[in-house]
Amino acid sequence: MISAETTDWNNVQNHIRKDLDISPQSLYTDITTLSENIAVDLPIYPDLIVEENDAIYFIGIKSKASVDVIAKLNLLRDFCLKNTFPKKIQLAIAAKSFPVREKLLMDQLDITMVKLPWSIKLTTEKQSKPSNHRITSAKSWKIVSRLLKEKKTSIRQLAILEDISYGWAHKTTQALIQQNIVKKENNRVSISNADKLLNGIAWERPLNKLKRCEIQIPFSESMVAAREITRAFSMQHNIPVGFTSYTAAALYTGYGVRNDTVYLYLNDEHIDYFKELFESSSRNSIKAIIYRPDREVFQNTLEKEGVRIVSASQTLLDLAGMGYSAMDITKAMVAKYEFL
């Protein structure tokens, strides 16, 4: 992951725009938009992404250009191109210093050099070095989701409420502080940048990677389908099922969502049974998207309006993992999360 923070962030962005002749009206692109176009889970972030017309700029920002930054940007471009990325990709590195070797390599790889003024203050590499701690692991997500619910609390209280070791809770919050997602004041921590948190989740745990299959089912409305599937599975010795994503979020938030798909977790051994009961070739049908659990998702399910849904915490994690396409409902879920 490429990571940079600066005390002169606006100055850096303005300087880059001017140097690359990018319009002030061009769009900053969410990392979730990028991740939706990449089929693999890359642990690489450009420091800045800017869209203008049919071009997208991936920009690294460092005090000194390095082979490591060049290689990561080039790798990101290669993966995007292999996945038929919809825009022309332009790479650039903004730095105060460009050693001869790095400049030659950038020329060979068609990476634009943007020279930053010496007076712009950038954090040191030690300060900006990213953590390898995964915030979407089962234990870490308990801490993160609890922090979203509590708003502001101590690390010790987070550990107690979620029955997680203090060491793990501390490591998780420190990783988030390092990424400027969480701030700490007087021994209390709180989420300071929810958008950046959601972006990181989409990048680290894209829900699409858990998709097992899509099946057409003979219903015209998603909630009717979800209720019937819940009922059918409960009759068979309570075969575990848990609806998630849009289906669960609609019940948690009351937010109007798409009606042509249901989203659910099933264990692999129960998919054939699901097909036996519900698969259809009828024109009057909707989709069931089935995901394979990557953690325990069935233990804390609950029934709302006749539909067996996963916990609010799991629903939020899965929604965020859908990236930009689900951002509106994800933010609605975050807004109500402390009450769920």
C-alpha cells in the first residue's frame, strides 16, 4: 500500500493539478470505485486518484521517488489493464527529489514526474508507514464496529464490550489511528473519517470475492422471496441461512433498495438443496446471490419481518465490501448504527 499524509495537503493537490494541467473541476475518485473494476484484492493505494474526462490519474506522493513506489504504481496499472479498466490510466509521482536511476525508470514506464517545492511539508516515511493489521478480520471488525456504535470510548472499554484482548484492541485502534481513520483524545478514541474506513473495507474485503453463485428464483419481489426461503430452511432442522447486504440493510434501516435480488449466506453443502427448492427458468424471476461465509455469520442472526438476517455488524461489513455501488445504503446504515 502506498500511503502519504501531509500538513500541506491542499497545496500538494493544487500543485499536482497545475503541473499535470488537470482542471480544478475534475473529480477525486473514491478508492471503492477503483476496487470495483479490479477482480483481485490488491493491497495497494495510490496517494491520490483524480478523474478527468476519459482519463484517471494514479499519483504517488513522496519526499523522494523510489523504485518501490514506481513498482507499485506500475503493478496497479497492469492489474487494471488486465481487467479492462474503463478509463485511460496515467501514472505520476510527485516528489521533492528524483534520483537518476528512478527518473530513468519512470521515463521507461511512462510515469510523469511532478516536482514538489522543498517548502511543502510531508510526513516522514516512518510516520506514514502503513500497518499490515487487517481491520476486517473477525476480531478486528468486532472492535471497529463497536467503536462505530459507541462513538467515543476507551480502548479498554472496547476490549471489555467485545470480549477481545486489550492487546488486540490496542493494535486495531493503532492501525486505524495510523491511517487517520480514528483519533485519540484524552485516552478516548473515536472514528474521525468514516468514509476512509468504508473505502478501506471495500479494498481489504470485497464482498464479491465471497460470491459462490447466482441463481434465478421464481419470485417478483425480494422480500417475499427472502421470507419464503427463510421459512423453507427453518423447516429442515434449521439449516443455517442468513440474508445480508441490501436485503438485511433494508430491514435494519427502512431504506428503499433494489427489489430484483436477494443476498444470502449459505454453506456450500446446502447450495444444491437451495437449487432443488428454488431454481427457476421462469421469465418472472429475480436473482439470489449466494455467498460463502469466511467467518461465523449464522450464530448472531435474527429474524425481522419473517426474514432471517445476519447481525447489523456483519451487514455493515458486507455492504462496505460492495464498494461504491452500495455507498448510499452503507452510509445510511452507519448513520443509524448506534441504534441498531
